[in-house]
Amino acid sequence: MRLPCPHCGTRDVQEFTYLGDANVKRPGADEMSEAAMTRYVYERDNPAGRQREYWHHSSGCHAWIVVTRDTRTHRIESAEPAKPLVQS
Amino acid sequence: MRYSIFTLAAQTLRGHRGWKPVWRDANPRPEYDVIIVGGGGHGLATAYYLASQHGLSNIVVLEKGHIGSGNVGRNTTIIRSNYLLPGNTPFYELSMKLWEGLEQDINYNAMVSQRGVLNLYHSDAQRDAYARRGNAMRLAGADAELLDREQVRAMLPFLDYDNARFPIQGGLLQKRGGSVRHDAVAWGYARAADRCGVDIVQNCEVTGLTIDADGIHGVETSRGPIRARKVALAVAGSSSRLAAMAGLRLPIESHVLQAFVSEGLKPLIDTVVTFGAGHFYVSQSDKGGLVFGGDIDGYNSYAQRGNLPVIEDVMESGMALWPGLGRIRVLRHWGGIMDMSMDGSPIIDHTPVHGLYLNAGWCYGGFKATPASGWCFAHLIARDQSHPVAAAYRLDRFATGHVIDEKGAGAQPNLH
Ligand SMILES: Cc1cc2nc3c(=O)[nH]c(=O)nc-3n(C[C@H](O)[C@H](O)[C@H](O)COP(=O)(O)OP(=O)(O)OC[C@H]3O[C@@H](n4cnc5c(N)ncnc54)[C@H](O)[C@@H]3O)c2cc1C
Ligand SMILES: [Zn+2]
């Protein structure tokens, strides 16, 4: 498997570190509760199919990226820098 | 037909033409007392113990493919009970005891071979950690011996003891550990359950769960709806998909683990050995192939196949441990999808849906657990309370903070 880093081009998956589902969001201070934190820390959709996920180009440009990938085929749909997505 | 030396002799005289199918390939009936989803080792063992220990027989096991096509037929067949934490040790020791009596109980040769499992250590800190683990095991009634370098060398003279980075200092040996023929576990439990009247239905995929305010009423399948007031999920790598049909999100990610077999060789290694400075373990099957594996690939996958970096990593670790491996050719490799839980430990529990039970989160170590998992899951389904040795495997432990994290890796499934 190779990942298309938006900064460095297509690189071997070995250069990247996986974090997981990019749809989970840490609850804000006003929505914080034990249940909300449990959902955030532990519970995952774990889809068979399209998933948005965080990867870190740890042996490359050190950027965090969001990759959209099919977990049934490992086919990559897209890869974008994570920062603008996280800030929005 | 009960298997014995006499049936074997009689069949030999008849040229082995009289053997009957090992279980009935049943068609589903419209209603059962208990539906078990997933015909892997855990589902079949659960069905057998429900029938043999709890007197239920109106049970069906629904399998989307064929029996043995999941992880029960893909694993590297290692059994052990060398766990550290109190929530785990008694459970895995029960499993070891059940393995020891399994073949007599189910009247099937599963080739249970207690050839020992040896975990190597390469530093003082690792030795101390293994000493602690060995003590915890002995306190829980399991066996463990801490070996020094010369004792390991006497067992396995061909390892690289003076590796520049990871010299071997010794190992923690569990003599009662070993390997079991995994296909025979699936077939043996299937036959034993079938003999108790359990229906085993293959090529029957569960596509939906029928749930209302008073709980579960049955399942939708590719072969039509089936009713039951108790439905038990034992679908290994597909746990999140089945749970989603009940509107539940689990503390689980599905990951791929690869395994490898070499060409057939004369007897080379008579135990199971694990490298302590990387992830690599190896044993030899009775056919002669070296069976080995290492880390999971590390990203969510339902593809049942892995990628090359992990293959390279496994081979490198193997060479660091046992340089002679470099002369041997790999014959086959494959992958299986496992439900990696957030603390690396399993779940055997009720779900918030009345009548829906969950057996999941076995990660890469659920084969050794097969008998105890079936035993405890059957107990839960029949009596609606947890078996004492599985009482820690609760679904709500993530919310309450009672996680069972053997590795101390935190909520990152690809690190367990
Ligand atoms: C490469 C590899 C090596 C391993 N090595 C070891 C080892 O050495 N020691 C060890 O202890 N463990 C090992 N494991 C882990 C172990 O194999 C698993 O934890 C265990 O087999 C899982 O339980 P099971 O046997 O019930 O799973 P499975 O055999 O996977 O059973 C689950 C079944 O559910 C079925 N299913 C899924 N969805 C549906 C549906 N919708 N409807 C109907 N049926 C469905 C599947 O088809 C499957 O047959 C290894 C795993 C792998 C992949
Ligand atoms: Zn990059």
C-alpha cells in the first residue's frame, strides 16, 4: 500500500504512522461528560468500506494527513492535509 | 458414529469407504431458542457447551461462509495461558484445562500438543518483567519456569545467542502451552454440537437484527428471517458490523494479521518460541512446515490480506532470532481480520439490547481462548449471568475505567 502525501507525493506506507478514524471529535468543554468522553476515546464506527483516517508522515514531511480509504480493498480515494480540516 | 480404535480398524478393512459426514448441513427452521451468529471456533464451542452443560438443544449456528473459513482456520494455532492481569489469568487457565480434556470430551482428535511455549528475554528489565509474569501465572494455578541462557541453549541450540543488539539472556517457559490443529477444533466442535442436536447452517449471512422495545426477536438472513428471543454474536472481525445492526458502536477496530508457512522440513523445532525484541514467533506443524507470524499490519482493514512492510518486518525479526531461517523458502502466507479491542482484551457480556449477547474483541489471541470462551459465553446465555472467570470481560469497563490492558498501550488498538 502507498499513500499519496499531499506534500511529498506517493510514498510507501512504511513512512507513515497510523492514528485511526478521523471522524471522532473530542467533546468541547460545554458538552463534556463521562459518556461523551467514553464515546470519543473508545467507541468507533469501524466501517467496512469508506473510512476517513489520520496518518502521520513520520518518516517524511511530518505532516498529519487525512486519507479516505476503502477498508475492504485498501483503495485510496484521497489524501488531504489535516490541519485545515481540523481547524474548520 | 463414535470414533475409536474399533471404528478405525473396521473402516480400514472396508477401505475407508464407510465414513459419514461429520455433521449435518442443516437447513434453517423458522424459530429457535438460541441463535448463534458466526460458525467460528467460539460460536461452535458456545453451541456445544450450551447443549452439553446447560441442557439446551434448540440452537442454531448461522455461518455466512463455511465452517472454518474465518480466523479459526487462519490462526497460527498457539495455545498458552501466560497472562499477567487478574482479569485474564484465571480465564486463560480454564481454557488450558479445557484443552487438556477436549479430545476425550468431544471424541475428536484435535492434535492438542503441549510442546511448550518459550518467550525469550533479551535484557535485565525484560527478565524481571517475565519473572513477575511467571509468578502471577503460578499464583493463578498455571505453570511457568524462568530459564537462563544456558537452559534455553540446551533446548534450542541454533538461535543467535550473541546477536549484537538483542543477545538472548533466557526465557519464560510454559510447558503446558503448545499448539492445536485449528481446523480440527472447528470440525470437532461442529460434530460434537451436531450430535447434541444443534443445527449448523452454512452459507447463511445475518443481514439484520429484529429488535423492538422489549429486545431482540430474531435475525434477518440471506436465507430468510429466523426467530429467537436469544441471539448471541460471535463473529470475530465482523463484530462492529453486527453491532451496528443493533445501533451499537463498539470499542473495537478491525485489523489484519498475517501468517506464514514454509516448505515442509524434517523436524527442526519441537516447541513454540517467541522473539522478545521484536514481534516474531515460530513453531513447526506436524506436516513439517514452519508456522510463523508477527505484528498486525496496523490500520483498519476488512480485506483479509496484508501488505509487504509487515512481511519484511517479520522476516527481519526471524533472521535476528534464528539466522538459519534464511535458507528456508516461504510457501504460503495469508491474512485474517481480527477485532482489536481498545484495551487488547475480549468482551463476553450482555448488550443494552435485551436478549442480545456479545462475544468479541479477541484480537490476535482468541484461538487459545476457544474452549473457555464457549464455556463462559454459554454460561452467560443460559443463566443470564457472567461466569466467574469471565466476569471482568464487561462491555461497560471502558466507561467505568476497569480496562484490562496487558500491554499498558492505551486506547490504540494497533499497539496491542
Ligand atoms: C493470522 C492469524 C494468526 C493467529 N494466531 C493465533 C494464535 O497463534 N493463537 C491464538 O490464540 N489466536 C490466534 N489468532 C486469533 C484467533 O484466530 C481469533 O481470535 C479467533 O479465531 C476468533 O474467534 P473465532 O474462531 O470464533 O473466529 P472466526 O473463525 O473468524 O469466526 C467468526 C465467524 O463469523 C462469521 N460471520 C461474520 N459475519 C457474519 C454474518 N453477518 N452472518 C453470519 N456469519 C458471520 C465469519 O464468516 C466467521 O466464520 C490468530 C488470528 C490470525 C488472523
Ligand atoms: Zn509528506
